[in-house]
Amino acid sequence: LILHQLSLEITIFLKKKKKKKKKKKKKKKRDKNDDDDDDNNNNIHGIN
């Protein structure tokens, strides 16, 4: 359980890093479509 939670936190951390890089590339429309399914959890927290 602890290992699973840790890996989950790492993936969220990496996702946030990826998002910052994506914003610099300015491919917003494509990224939003690709990330919609993955970012449902983030949308609940109002990150998008």
C-alpha cells in the first residue's frame, strides 16, 4: 500500500513536470485531447 501510494505520487509529480514542458511547446489543443482521460483527477482539483 505504501509503495503504491509512493509510485502514484511520483507519477503525479512527473505529470506536472511534463505539463510544464508541454506548455512551452504550445500544443495546447492536442494535449488537452490526449490528457482529458488521464487528467480527470487533476481537473477535480482545478489544476487545468
